[in-house]
Amino acid sequence: MHKPREAIALVYDGDQAPTLTAKGEGDLAEQIIELAMAYEVPIYENAELASVLARLELGDQIPEALYRTIAEIIAFAWYLKGKRPDGFVEPEEEI
């Protein structure tokens, strides 16, 4: 028997560590994903990471051990949406 699909949602305000705002498995996970898609929230699929984050309680900040992993995911999501952090300077292309 396979494990039900899990989904988590994080919010990141740029000042504090990302915070868990929603989590669920099975039908609830599907609803979280559908809502994210409806609001064009980037979705990153990684069952192992979702399983680790699902152990947190709602409102908990992500553990420090996951800062880099989550930062890379958020940075890539921002990049895909054309967002850049304040003060970001595009690197010059080499010829």
C-alpha cells in the first residue's frame, strides 16, 4: 500500500524564517495543491521534504537545518516569477 500524498505550505516574509501555514495528506493535500495552483503559487514536489516539514506544527518556523534547502527553492520560485530580492544585480554575461 502506498503512502497518501502530502502537501505543505510555507509563507516567507523576508524577515523571519519561512513558517508552516498549511499541511495535509490525501484529499486535504490535493486541496492545498489546487488552491496553490488557483493562486499561481509555485509548487515544488519533493515527497521526502514534505514528509519532514509535515512533522512541524502549524505556525512553526522551518528548522535551521533546512534553511539552505528552502532558500534555494524560494529563490528559484522567485526567479520563475520574475522577482528579485531588493538590491539584486544581474550578473554581466560573459562573451
